[in-house]
Amino acid sequence: MIEFQSLIDAARQARERAYAPYSRFAVGAALRTKSGRVFCGCNVENLSFGLTICAERAAVFAAVAAGERGFEALAVVADSKAPVTPCGACRQVLAEFSPTLPVCSANLEGAIFQSSIAELLPRAKEGILGT
């Protein structure tokens, strides 16, 4: 059983550092690697919205930049009525490294939704790489 509470806490703290002046929708993510390290990310918006980076991808890119590529679990926290899951772009990036990655989404009131990248993005790599 994956322990998510420490990741939820880390994602909640990362959310506080989000730069979201346009959407006013701050998101935090915490990604635990197989080595036990935790990498956090927050969304960073830009006036040119296509240049915005999601919290999940910020965490993945920080982990990869630090030499980590084996991921164990991800938590995402946002101030929303229901817990939000990673967007399609984030799902595809996460699937690149860990197609079965467990994901826990939480809101600030404590509601939780648990899933996996495989459930959120079925057949992510089929057809592209012949796998």
C-alpha cells in the first residue's frame, strides 16, 4: 500500500508557491522517486498561456534534472470542489517514465481520489513505440 499523506502534505506546501495570476488556480505536486527522494512542483503561468507549466510536469522535470527516472508515487493538490487529476499533457509525460504510477489527488478539504496513470491514460505508449 502506497503511503500518500507525506506526499499530499508536500504537494500542499508546493501549491503555496504557485504563480497563477491569470487563472487564480494554484496547484501543487509531489513526486516520490524509487530512491525515496521527493520532488515538488507548482504551476507557473504565463500571459502566453501555452507557455504555462503544470505542477506535475514541473515535479517530473526537476526529478529528471536531478538524475532520477524511476518514479514511485505522485500526489496533486488543488483548491477545488473535487480532487483534480493531471491533465492530458501531464499524463503523457508521466507515462513516459512510469506508465503504472500511482496517483493521489486531493483538495484542501481533505477529499481524495486515487488512481494510476494506466487508468487515467490507457494505452499511452501503444502504437507510438510498438509496445
